[in-house]
Amino acid sequence: MGGGGGGRGGGLAGAPRTPETADAYGREPVADLAREARDVVQVVRDLWDSWEDDAVIRDVATGRYVDRDRLHHVDFVGETFSVKGPLISPRPPQGQLVVLAPTGDVAPSVSDDPLVDVALVGGSDIAAARAAARAATAPAPGADDGAALAVVDLEVVLDADGRTARARLAELDAATPAGARTGWGAGALQYSGDAAGLSGLLARLAASGDVAGVRLLPAVLDVDLPVLARDVLPALRAARLTAAPRAGATLRETLGLPRPANRYDTRPGAGTRARHAAPHAAAIA
């Protein structure tokens, strides 16, 4: 995905806490899901680094495709799984894909390197979302430095197709079976109303300075997404709150995140090889 997408890929790490999820994977429920999520993200990051950037040499004279000295076994051993490595494909164009995770789903790293690049936060209102964003990016005592960026998850139901958002939301609630497990309303900031009101709410989040962006979660893609594209996005661009990604830019560059150094490459000058792109101020995703 990282290579095929031209460096625009990211990974969403989560830890669903339901017996049905464990059954779907054919395993017993894990007691400490945050710890297991940490192990998963850690080993994935290790695997992305298991090929140094210049491991592929394509040496026709010797018939070698890779320099085996630049491939590394990660030799990860956790409480519930182990991984030998290396990865079966070269390092991604971004070095490592951008890792996003809801706050609290991934336990803090046991090293100095943060595991999560973008923390997904929510709240009952803008003030709560801003407080959650500040907490997610603050260093924790005895742990890593926190996520580099905080993005607000925002669930939206919009006036559309001649119906008000309130009527549409009532219809959706009535169609949801009692006791059904759904991610809707599980902590994200919520908005229901017209497109102009949503644009105003996004502007207030952008002006706060605590939030790097917003992940919009439309209630019904076929209904809400066209309204977002037709009415909300143009208003945000006119207000200079967002911009189209630069052609050829990686997701890291669009977010203003540096390209990570390879943890296994100890040669002089092998630090972070970043092609920096300034992040859009209060970018709305």
C-alpha cells in the first residue's frame, strides 16, 4: 500500500473491545488490548525499517538484487506473538507510513520513539475536543513524547435531499436495532445541521491552535459526502482553512511530518532524510 499509493498511505491502529472481534479472528480475548496494540504497532514499525533505504542495489554484474547486509531481522517477541522478519518488500517511500490511532487504544512506547504520529480525539463539545487534543500531544511522565499531531474525529449528519439533519438522524436511530454495537457516538465530536453551521464549527476548531485537523465521518456516505464536497469543502478553501495536497507530496509531507530515519542504519549521516513540506495551518482532512 505504501509503495502503490505513491507514499500517500497511512495506517489506522485500533483495539476493538468486543468478544465478536476476538471470535472473528479465531482467538481468545486479550486482557490488555492497549499493550497488544502497542506491540503490533511497534513490530510493524520495526518491519518497515528492516530494509534500509538503499538495500535494493540491482547489481547486474554480480546478480544481486539486494545487499543482504542492509536487511535486518527484527526478532520481536511479545506476550502473545513473535515476528522474525525482515519484511518481504522494501521500505515504504515515506520510510514509515503515518500511524493514526484513537487516544488510549495504543499503550505508550517503552522507548523514546512515539508509536503514534496522529492521535484521534473527540469530545462532547469543542472545548472538550481541544482539551483532548492538548492531552494527546503532551509528553507523559516516564513514557514517550506523545503524538506529533492531534486530529478531531467529527461525526456529521447534514441537511440533505430536502430533509433536515434532525429528521435524518431520528430516522437512522430508529433503524438501528436495540443493543446493536456501533461506532457511532463512541466518543467523537458530533454535529447535525446545515453545511454553513459545519463550516463555522470547523473554522472554530481551526482557530483554536490545539487541533491539527479533522477527520470527517459522514453518517451516510451517499447522502452526506456530496454535501461536504459541494458546500463545505469550497467554503473551507475560500477561508484558507484547507488546501488541495501538493501534487506528488507524500502524506507525511502534507501533514508536515519528517521522514523517519531507519533505526537499523547506523552509518554516518543516516539521520532523518526529510523532504519537509510545511503543514497547512489547521488543515482540515
